[in-house]
Amino acid sequence: MKAPDSAAPDSAAPGSASVLDGKAVADAIAERVAERVKAFSLAPRLVFVRVGEDPASASYVRSKQRLARRVGIRAETLVLPEETDQATLMTQVQAVVDDDDVDGVLVQLPLPDHLDEAPVLEAVDPDKDVDGFHAVNVGRLWSGLPGMVPCTPLGLEAICDHYEVPLHGQRVVIVGRSNLVGKPAAALLLRRHATVTLAHSRTRDLAAVVAEADVVIAAVGRAGIVQASMVKPGATVLDVGMSRVDGRIVGDVAPDVWNVAGAVTPMPGGTGPVTVAMVVQNTVTAAERRRQQP
Ligand code: GUN
């Protein structure tokens, strides 16, 4: 494995494992995306749709929009009030999707409880679906066809590639079976010839399953579900989970995993920034395909 960046934040690295610095990976991706944007006579355009004032969602969308603008993408956010009904949301999303000047559309999740996410995600044109959540893109991913791939799994792959963590023939255990992360990560890493196990919070003897892994992906959203006693010494551990404990944001990986693993993504500064970078990468990919740019 390539030596991890020494400039990584040491506050997040209490043990002997190396830090997989997501910020460094995200910066490298953003630089490459900015170069691709320069090839367009009219910059790609990305529209975020956000409903309500959930502070975490607002903050995620702000950081995605900020990075999009930094790389030269035209990015804007349509903010709808919390009390928006399903029909109004569908009409608004459809109008954005139908705008020929728009290359990418991202509806931030979760939506407020009274709204049904599935029809909204299906209203997005699969070729503008920078989240890769449309059923057509899910099918394309599992079939090995070109399509839009969800950003967090793409980010996990990018972290492994940046730090030269091997995937081919390796045992990858994913803990968490969400549509956003676990399931698409399984499809993506199968494509890279990993041997993938998709485990979850109800997996019997989760410790024994995780102990097999050369690469562990923790994506349940339950603080500390991956413990040091489960992890094979030297394994690579990627932490996607996020929960609030005593007012602090923590991941799914317990702090003592840093004493056993070979390399770990910190929280914050690990998988999160790379997910954001993949939103802008997907936007440029969508625009290139739509407009048949080089
Ligand atoms: N909410 C949490 N993660 C995501 C994501 O990757 N995409 C969208 N649209 N909403 C999210």
C-alpha cells in the first residue's frame, strides 16, 4: 500500500493505523474534474433540490454546491418549504429535470416524513441522476452497463485507489445494506473483482464475518458497531457511518480499531469529503455524455 499522506489530521488517529485522508483524495478528484470542466464552452449545470430546514441536509447541500462552484460547475439549490406536498414536489422536480440546460439533478435525502421518496427519485432522468439512485441506474450498475453510480461507493473505491489498497481478489465485508451505500458498494466492488460480503446489523456472529475482511466498510449509522476485536490486524477500515453521541459526530468504527487496523478513514475528514467530490465528478460525467464532449 502507498504511504498515506503525512499531513493527515492526527486528532482523528489515536492508534497505530495510518490515516486515509479523505480531504487529500477529494482535492485530487476536484482538480481533475476542474480540468474536464474547462473543455466545455458552456459549463455543466447542477441543481440541488432540498425540502425543509433539516440542518444536516442544509449543510451537506451547501458543501456540495460550494465544491461544484469551485470546479466551475453552474450550481444552484431549489429550497422548498417543509410543508410542500407530494404533488408540488413532483411538479417542481419534473420542471428541473425537463430543463434542457440542466445536466445534473440531486434531490437531497431524507425528505420530510410526509413525502414519499421513491416516486421523486424515479422522476429524475437517469442520465441526469448524479446520485445514481434511479432504478435504471441501479440495474445498469448490477448489470455492468455504463450509468450513474452512487457517490459514496464511488468515493470508497477512489480512496482505495488513491492509497493503493488492493481490491482484486480481496475479501471486502460491507456492514450495512442501504440503497445509498451498502448495496451499490457491493455491486461496484464486485466489478473490481473483490469477494464481497454484504452484512448488516442483524448478521449472526457479525464479529466472525468482519474478521475475514481485508477491507471493512462500516455503513450502518450505529456508533461503534465495528469494534477492534472484530478486525483482522492490518485490515483497511472505511467508516461511512455517522451518528450523534453526546453532541459529537462519531462514525461506526470504535476508536480502538485504530490500534489494530492497518489504515482507517477518520471521522470527520474521511469518506465524507470524497462523497462530495464524486457529486461534482458525476455531474461532469453526465454533462459529457449528454453533450458528447470529449
Ligand atoms: N443524504 C445522505 N446522503 C445522501 C446522498 O448521497 N444523496 C442524497 N441525495 N441525499 C443524501
